[in-house]
Amino acid sequence: MEEQSQLLIQQPLPNEYAELTDEELDHRITAAKAKLGKKLVILGHHYQRDEVIKFADFRGDSLKLARWAAQQDEALYIIFCGVHFMAETADILTRPDQAVILPDLSAGCSMADMAPAEQVGECWDEITSLINGEPLPVCYINSSAELKAFVGRHGGAVCTSSNAHSVMKWALERAQTALFFPDEHLGRNTAVRLGIPFEQIAVWRRSLGKLTPDPHSAIKNLDGDRLRLFLWNGYCSVHMRFTPEQIERIRGQFPETQVVVHPECRYEVTRLADACGSTEFIIKTVSESPAGTRWAVGTEINLVSRLAQENPDKIITTLDEIVCPCSTMYRISPQHLLWALDNLLEGRVVNRITVPDESREWALKPLERMLTIV
Ligand code: 13P
Ligand code: SF4
């Protein structure tokens, strides 16, 4: 894990962008897109705000966007309206002559930052001495390219919340143990679906720098021969806001409510929900439900609000009354998007995300594996 990723500092935008009205922004972004034509593709994640997502040529969850990035033959510029790890993934999956641009470099992901490469190395050493061998690593796409390269070097695979189940199954069919990181909750929820008992799960506690039994299990001491899964204790601060009490409260008020949540929510929440899946799954489940149904949705607020607007025949609310958007996704503004486009029109590529060659080469393998495991 020797290669360093880019140091990301967003430069302030020229003042003129702050002074533009919403109409001027819309008009100039539309005109710039038209001028750049097929040289440009804009990809947008479901958590982007309305003022930005409306300009996306392709809108999707992490898996869909990775697939679309990999399929772009014509575009020379791919503007990624999402967060840093998504843009890095797109850079790895595209040709070197295609530039991937993140409109605001400060759009990171706090969960991805919870797994620094050196700490993963320490965790790896402790696991290998406990089990007397190597686990097969599975890394959530919400992670740095450097970690994906680590996974590639050890024969593992990347997953998203859409295919975590298939990828973890793939890993556990090939090895006695797997290491899943950085999201503890997606890892545990997936393991439960696969029928792995808590007693066979250990958690790497970052603050303690050691492995401990899964908090849901009754065992006190780890036995390397019985374990099947190691989880890294990272989390998404947006999805950690959802609680079992919120589900009970809404069902108390409106017993007919169906609850659908993202698998980054803790196990106690997913266990009570009627359905659980990626952003794409949530959209499909709610959109295809009969008119008049009532839904409480446990995921990022921009997606929930859009879902409510696009399905006026249903009652759709957020599970969390104190609404919290993903603050880093929110950093992508129409002003930043226009600034990136204006620079392209003047022949300059700003905010290009470039993964160093060695990481790129190794990270490609587990990403390609992810795209083939359905
Ligand atoms: P999906 O796009 O896989 O649903 O993941 C949501 C998320 O938190 C992205 O950061
Ligand atoms: Fe990261 Fe959570 Fe935001 Fe997704 S929603 S980008 S996991 S902080």
C-alpha cells in the first residue's frame, strides 16, 4: 500500500459563480452541455440534490454508475456528480485518455475515510496470525482506490450495496474466512442474509486496534477455527441516524406503513424493516407498489424527497423526522458543475481524479470481478 492518493484541496470558485441566479445557472449549464456534445457525459448518484441531478445523463446507484462509467466509449470527459470514491472507481474503469472530473474535490465520504491503509494492514496481520492463513478480502466500493488495490493483490473482490450478498457468497465459497470492510453494518446485514451466525463473526475495533467477538454474539473469546467473517467497524453517519424506535413510532401512528431501509443501517433497524436494499432497490420497491400505500424510507433525504415528488399517488416520508442529507454529496453544487464545464469549454480540465498507475492496475481486478458477479 505504498502509493499515495492525490491531496485534494478545492480551490475557491471565482466570485461570478456565487452571483448567478438559478435561471442563469440552468441556462449556462444546459448551453455548455450542448456545446460539449458527445465529448461529455454527466453521471449522477441518487443522493445528489435536484438542482444537480437534473443535468445527469445517467442517474443511478453505485453499481449502475460504475457500469455506466465502464461503458462510456465516446465521451472524453466524464463529470461525476457524486463523491470521491465513485470518481476514482470511474477513473479506474475508463481509458487513460478519458478524464473523470469531480466538480468539488471536497466531496469525500466519511465512511471511506474510516479505513486508512496502514490500519487495514494492522488488522490484516492480526487476522492472519489468529487464523493461521489469509482471509479473502471483500471491500465495499465506498473505499479508497489504494484499498481496492490491496484487495486486488489478495485475490478479493469489490461490492456495492446492490451485490454485497452475491460477492460475500462468492468469497465464502472460496475461502474459510472473509474480511469485509469498511462498513460493519452492510457486512453484518449481508452475513445474516447468508445465514452466518453471529458467533462466527469478529469485529475489528479501530479505536482499540484489535479484534473482538460480534456484539450480538454470546461468546467472549475468539476462536480462529470457528470464525467465518471479519468486519471492519466503519459506518455511514447518514444511515446511522435511523433507529428501531423511529420504526416503532411510525408504525404506532400509521400501522399500514411499510418501512424500507438501506443496508448501511444497523442490524436492529434492518431486522424490523419490511424491506432492505440499495438506493436502486428502494426506488424500484416504492415506485412499483400500489397507489395509496404508505412508505417510511430510511436513506438519504434527497432521494426520499424525489421519490415522494415522483410518486404523488403514494404517501412517502423519511423515517427520520430530523432530516439529514449526506453533507459531502451536497457539496456538488450547480455552481461547481458550471465552473467545471466552463473550464472544459476553454480547453482546461479542472478537478481531474487520477488514480496512480500501480493502484489502478491492482484495483481494476476486484472491480472487474464485482461487475461479473451478479
Ligand atoms: P448505493 O448507491 O449502493 O445504494 O449506496 C449508497 C451510498 O451510501 C453511496 O455512498
Ligand atoms: Fe458516504 Fe454515507 Fe454519504 Fe454514502 S451517504 S457518501 S456512505 S457518508
